[in-house]
Amino acid sequence: MAPLVIFRDARLITKSDTVDLPAGVLGFSVGVAGNIRVTTIAGTDIVIPVIAGVVYYLQITRIWSTNTTATGLVVYW
């Protein structure tokens, strides 16, 4: 069962190898499936296979351009 999280905002974002996401991101989703490379709030750099239309409840600080093939990136906080 997914955790109960009520987001207060969402933003379509552009992946970047140099720019962090806004502080406090609680999750993300993608419009088109693929791989997504993220840095978690704990500092872990990982590539995750993702499918479209699913909210991933993971606190992240960056979605990298390198190794990210998924598109339509939305972050929630």
C-alpha cells in the first residue's frame, strides 16, 4: 500500500547534471517510461527503471540528464 502523502505542489522539470531540484521534493513521476538517474536526499546516486503514471515516493535532490531516458518529469512537494 502506498504511503499517505498529500502534496502541496507539483512542477514539470528539466533534467540537469548541474542544477539541484527545489528543496523538499517528496516524490516524482514520469510521462514516458525509461530509466531515471537520481540523487537521493541521503546522497545516493542511482539509476532506476520507471514506468509512466506512477508516483515514486522518494526524496530526491537531483534528476540527472546523464543516464535518464524517461521524459515528462514531474516532481511533487
